[in-house]
Amino acid sequence: MLSLLLKTIIVPFLVLFPILTPSNSRIIEREAIKSGIEVVDTQTPPIPQLYAKLRVICSCESNGHPNGQPRQFSNGQVLKGQINQKDIGACQISTQYWLEKSKELGYDIYTEEGNYKMANWIFENYGDKPWDASKICWQKR
């Protein structure tokens, strides 16, 4: 019965009127998947994936511990470093060193997507060295 209800009423309604809270949408999505309905998120752009080690580094940088989720914003504003205000976002990209390169690459480090892309580029080209200041946090893991 729930499968029929999802297929005929709930999912079509939600496609036309996306009024869900995040917790409600996860429940509906889970039920839709169980019912064999393909679920496609058309509202949220995909966020680039971070390398596993870089995710831990960014969590240390933006949360202070290695097991959290990197965070781009704090109180609705782009996260800035506590020690150095020129460090921006989830991966604490230094505007002093990387802003020009990020612009050259077309990455807006003030967005989560751009911050992750720039962090990946730095990691691919320089390894973890640019994040040595937080090494005591992420090296243990």
C-alpha cells in the first residue's frame, strides 16, 4: 500500500512542490528507494569528494577534531581561521597563498565546492604540508 501511495501521490507531489525538511526528505527518499522508485536530487549541486586523508585534515582545520565533517560556514558566514583570519572555509585555504591560484583555476574558495576543489588541487600538488599547523590533530589518525 505504501509503495502505491508513494508512486501515485507522494513522489509526484514532491517533484512538483519540494517543501520537505532535510529529515522528512530522507524518510521519503528511503521509502521511495525501497519501492523501486529512482530518486534524483535536482536541487543540490554535487560537492566534490575529498581524499580520505584530506577529509580528516579539513575536519581538524574546521572543527578541531579528526572525526567530524568539514564545515564551510559558521553562524551563516564563511568560516575564517581563529589564528589566521586569511584561512577560509572547510579546508582553511589560505587566501594569502592560494587566492590568486584558486581564481586562475576557476575555484571560488568561499563556496564549499570551490574550497574542496582547491584543497584537492593543493593536496595533489603539495601533499599535506600546507596543513602542517594542524598536524597534531590529524597525524594520529
